[in-house]
Amino acid sequence: MRRLLLAAVSLTIAILPTAAFAGRAPNADERAAIEAALKAAGYVTWEGIEYDDDGYWEVDDARKPDGREIDLHLDPATLAITED
């Protein structure tokens, strides 16, 4: 699992989005990397994912196993997760 996450992060770094693409959905590779990071952090489901105007991936309604929902931001370079 750790190797998959590292590969996903490396791939994401290679295809970093720019501010010119704010408001766009992730491509297939970006989505796979983001979803791997979310699963590794313990999130089980989520709604929309888009690159926001602040330069972060925004994930709406990410859910933990206990049912708690929260909006998240992910750093595009590291996929570090910050609760909104």
C-alpha cells in the first residue's frame, strides 16, 4: 500500500496542476493518486474533487468510517490533507 501511495504521489508531482486549471476535475491519474491518499488517510467515501482557485485539490464531503463528513484540501505537490 505504501509503495502504491508513493508511486501515486510521484506521478502527481510529475503532472502538477497550475492556477490556469482552477475549477477543473482531476484527470484519471490525478484522481487515482488523490483517491489513494484519501484511502490511506482512512476516508471511505467522498463526493466531488476539483482543483480550486487557491491552488489545492478540494474534496467535498469526505467520510470517515464513523460517518463524519468533512470537506478537505489536498496539497497538489504532496497530497497532504488539510481539513477545511
